[in-house]
Amino acid sequence: MGRSILETFFAKVNMQAVYTDAEIQEIKENFLEYGFVKISPALADQLLQGVKRDLAPFFGDKKAQPRVVPYADHNRVQDAWHISKNVYEVAMNHTIIKVLNELIGMEMAPFQTLNFYKGTGQGIHADSIHFNSKPFAAMCGVWVALEDVAVDQGPLEYYPGSHKREEMNLDFFDIKVGEEDSYSRYIQGISKVIEKEGYQKEFGILKKGEAIIWSANLLHGGSPLLDPTKTRQSQVTHYYARGIKYWRPLQSVSATRYFKPNWVVDVHEKPTKNPIKRAVMILRASFERVQDKIQSRVSR
Ligand SMILES: O=C(O)CCC(=O)C(=O)O
């Protein structure tokens, strides 16, 4: 899954694309007001194609199972940055990180990637239920379109302004961590809040290479896939501010349990030739897999 010299060159050129101060100011104002912003980080077409090419063997009815990632199914590969330099490059995109640093006012870094093949229909939630922090909302999601996305492909769905609400963890809905159906009850609770507040949904209709950044407290999810024959290839990268406290409400049973994010790092220099690096990657992936299993058990 290596990249040609030309691809590397284009990726570097595109990393130099940045916004002017006036544009950054406008982006900040929109983010504060609506809880999300659309940006065009000028990701090279070769890079986006590279992501799709790297993950093609694992998606749809393909049988291949990626190794060294914490989770993969026919529609979702988590932390594919372990196996794809292109996924890593999207997560580390200079423009995206610069904008995030400005929005949050702290140094932001990626700690999880999710690559999708088709629409997810994921229930509406705030990312803070999965990835909370002290201070609150020092976390963002960034959704990059790897192809043009229209409404029948099950685009991202979000509720502008909903990020201004107070923090809504399980206790907000009188749900105890680990209770049966706690996550589906959380999702029901969120849907009632949306109805009560009259939040209006919007869809992430994007052109290939465009991105949406959302706040940890913005209500969002995946809209239904109206045309099941269509793909909706995308990469979500989750970013935290560095040097703060990180916790997951779904795993904090009796008290806030802090954890250390698995920061995205460059493992692509000589991934297979260094046995120690490889062993560390495998150990780390196994650890993440266990963490993921615990989380999905708690979430169901
Ligand atoms: O891409 C989607 O359909 C949903 C993604 C999402 O909600 C998330 O990553 O938090």
C-alpha cells in the first residue's frame, strides 16, 4: 500500500494550503454559532483515491480482513491509519489541524480514524458521550468526503445550534452506565431533546475532498441510506486537544475514569522491516480491540 513519488509530492503541496486570517475568523464565528463548519482543505485527488484503493479489499462483499486494526467490518474500518499511509495523511492534514487549533484554541491531534464505504444510519448522538474531556468539548470530529455525496447516499446529518446545550451524559437521561440498552435509551433521549427544542436537521452534502468539522457537543449521526446500491466513501477522524483529561462516559461506571488516547502516529516508514515496531503495533492493536469490545458491550 505504498505511494508513488508523485502522490507524495502532491500530498506535500496540498498540505501547504491554508486559510487567510479573515477566512479563519469567519470559520470560527460559524463554528461558535452553529457547532460545525464546512471547509475545503484541498486534499489531493491522488490522496483520496489512495485511501479508497487501500481499503477497497475490505469493503462490500469482499472477504479480506485487515490486520493490525482494532475493528473492521464490511462497511467500517477503525484506525486504518495503521495500514494505510493515505488514511494517516488525511488525518494529519495540515489545513484541517490548523483550523482545529484555531477553533478550539489548543493544540489538536488525531486519535481515531473511521473509514466508511456506505452510509451508516448511525443514531443521532453527541461525540462527547463517546469521547468526553475536561475541559468539556475539547474534541472535534472531521468528516472528509472521498467521493461526491448526495442525499440518497445517507450523508452525515446534524442539528445546527444543538452544541450550545449543556453536557448530556447518561445521567442527564437518568440512565446508569452498564444498564441494559443504555445506549439505545440515550439515543431515544436525544431524539426527544431534538423534538422538544425544534432543532432542524441538515445534511452534509459535500463534494469530494470537502470536509465538515463538528463540535463534540453537536448532535449528529448518519442519515438513512436511501439508495442501497450507492456507496458513500468517507473518512471520519476524531481529534482531541493535547494535554487535557480524557474520559468516556459510557465506560465510567461509578466515577469518571480517565484514559490515554491512542494518538495517530506515523508507522509507515518501514512498517514490516522493524520487528520491534511491528510487535508494538500488534500489541497496541490488541489492546485497542479489547478496549473496543468493552466499549461496544457497554454501548449496547
Ligand atoms: O458518518 C456517519 O454516518 C456518522 C459518523 C458519526 O456519527 C461519528 O463518527 O461520530
